[in-house]
Amino acid sequence: MTNLEPADQVIFALQFEECGAAEIVPLTSHWQSIIQPEFNLENFSEVIIGLAQSADEDINDIFARVLISRNPAVPFHHILWKR
């Protein structure tokens, strides 16, 4: 968690047990400008990690977005941390 600001580290650590969540979401368009052009985004999934008010609600405080390859022959991941 050293990639988060100290205040966000405390919030995440204190609330994760009760409100922490990870969710696969549709790919956002900004990944293509971040990763190498030869990567085909159709072979990836995006996961958000953060806090939700309840199990029935969407994650409203996102601490990280993770791009993960779904191809085991070409492992790759990239994390965008909350700023």
C-alpha cells in the first residue's frame, strides 16, 4: 500500500474488512494510451479495488485500477493507483 497517500492507507486499512471490494468492470478507454500499442485490449480485464458503502452498492472510493491479461501465455498486469 505504499503507493497510496498516508491518509488513504489509513482509510483503506481501517475500512477494508467491512467495506472493501474488488469488481471486474468494463475496460476504460485510457488504458490504450498507457500500455504498449501491441497489446490487444480484448485480451484484458479491468478490476477496481476500493470501498463500497454496502455489499449491494458500487465501489464509490476507488484506490486502484488493475489491468490484467486473461491470456496465461502472456502474463501482464498494470496498476493505476489513486492520486
